Amino acid sequence: MKFDGDVVEVSFRNLKKEGLRTFLTLIGVVIGIASIVSLLSIGNGLTLAVEEQFESLGTNTIFVIPGGGMSIASIKLNQIDLDTIDNTSGVERSIPIYSKSGILEYNQEKVNVSINAVDPKKAEDIFQSTGFMEVTEGRMMEKNDSQGILIGTTLSTDFFKRDLSLKKQVLINGLSFNVVGILKPQGTSFGGAPNMGGSIYMSLEALKRLYSESNLSPSIIFVKTYTADDAKYSADSIKDYFNDKYGEDSVRVSSSEDLLNQIKTILDLLTLFITGVGAISLLVGGIGIMNSMVTSVMERTREIGLMKALGASDDKIKSIFLLESALIGGIGGIIGIIIGYLMSFTIAFIGQSLGYALEASMGIEITIGALIFSMIIGSLSGVVPAINAANLDPVVALRYE
């Protein structure tokens, strides 16, 4: 027999003859590969989305978060603190963002909403240039606009029985406001977090109608430095100021590069952990292949004896069974890759529909890696059955019932 022809032909014929068993064995491999591919695809998509957002912000951006983002009672920054940030060496300007919650009433329906406020004069050009805030209908906030608000697309279409459209009047905490703009849907929200389609944006002047100025304190401050080299020095200076005034770790000061690395590390660890769970499924599929091949050796004992009697070498017998197990792994891998990508794009679509910045990314390295992995698992699962088949005594095998 010639290896390139006969061994492949015999392997395919045997798999086809054992159709149901082959199909059931394939399922374990398909589930494992589909799980790994879908999770890696979603993980890569999230990482790319985060990188795009931070690249648009630039490497000369610093984030100052009162309370470090972890404290139960965050410190309350005052105007002196904001002026100090503005006057720090290397800082071009800072943009405080204020966050509150309120009750929005429209068409005799009430919902709880998140309210975000900034000084439009400081923030408009940066938010538009980074894609963080783009108006699809109407206009942006104006400097002294105390009546107008911007709303996200989700709030516009999903929160009320009737769509909350442009130029409609609403009540927020009992005070009247007009919808002057609707924000463009965010396919990828900042930092990969849930997007802000269900929030309200207003000017700082408008927020002061709802809350007294003494009760307002920034929840986060964007700081732009002149250059990327200034970012680290300015961040250290700002942190030292707050540490001296409010105590250690009173604020979290991070550059966009620092935050990007932190988020990528978390995403990588999460993807690795969940992929490991998928790999366990694939190992279970490998055990299924081994079980199937062991059973196949027992059922084909006389056939193996006949092949040996006709001159087939031990290596030839091994090759047949190893190829059969590798084919199961390879075919299962191909099907699993296709299903895995379909799952990842379906998950991403559902996530985006629910307002989350999920993306699926197809990568040649994922495809090739998954296929090779599945074939290796398949081949390794067939080693023991192949050795058992090759070691059969032809005389004993021919007498096997």
C-alpha cells in the first residue's frame, strides 16, 4: 500500500462507515473549538475597541478621579483644586465632568436617568474630535444653555411608549428642559464599557438649576497636556498635590496609556481564563476521540489481522488510526471555527443592541491556531489506540470473534 493513497482512502472509508459514532465524536471537538474561537474573537474585539478609543484621546491625556474610583466616600474637589490642576506645569487645560442622577418625566411617564454635565466651551471640541460625543440630530450644547439637553439614542427610542424626539419638552426633577440634540449611536463606547445611550448631557449652567453649586463636585477630570512627554510629569505633580492635601490615594491619577495597559491586562486575563474553560471542553472531546478509536480497534481486530497478514507494517497500521483521529480533530476544528465565529458575531450583535460595546474580531492567528490545536488533540487522542492496533498479533487477530 502507498501511504499517500491507500492510508488516506482507508481512513476516510472507516470514518464514513462509522457515521453515527464519528458524528457524535465530532460534537465534543466542535463544542470545544467553537467556545475557544468565540471567546477569543470577542476578547480581541474588545481589546481593539479599547485601543481605538484611547488612541483617539491621545497619549497626552490624564484622568483624575476623586476618591481613586474605589472609595465609598469620594473627596469633594473645590475650585482651588481645579485651578491647581489647570496651573500645573505641562497642562494645557482640564475638563471637569459632573455626574448626578435624576428623574426624567415625559408623556406622563417617569424614569431614573444618569445626568452628565460639562462646560461646553471647554469640552465640545475634544469630545467631538475623539468621537465620544457626536450629535446626529439637532445641535451641541451651548456655553450658557440652561434649558437645552442632549439625550442618547437609547433614551430617545427605548425608555418611553412614544419616542422622545428632538425639540420635545421634558421635566427633570420637576424642572422644564428642551431636547436640543440626539447623540449619535456609539458602536464602541469609551473604554469598552456600556455606552451612554441612556443618559442625559447638559451644560454646567443647566445642572446648577437642578443642584446647588455647593453640592456639585467633578466625578472625573480630563486633563490635556501639551505633549505626551508632559503627561507623566504632570500626572505625578497632580498626584503629589492631592496626596499632600487629602492624603495618600485620595485621587487616582492615570495617563491614557496607563489606563489602556490596565484594561488590556484585565481583558487578557479574563479571556485567558474563559478560554481555559473552553479548552477543557476540547480535552473532553479528545477523550471522546480516544474512546471512539479504542472501540474501533476492538471492532476491527480481524480486519487489522488481515491487513497484517497481507503485508501491512506496524507503522502503516499506526498511520491509519492516527490519521482517522487527526481527521476527526481537523473536521471538528473546521466546523467549530465556523460556528465559533457565528456565535461571536451573534453575541456582539446582541450586546450592541443592549447598549454594550461588544465587537467580534476575525483573526487568521485564531483560525490557524484553533485548527492546529484541534488536530493535535485529535492526533494525541489516537496515539494509544494506534499503538494497540499496531501491536496486535496477526494470528490472534484473525481468530478474534
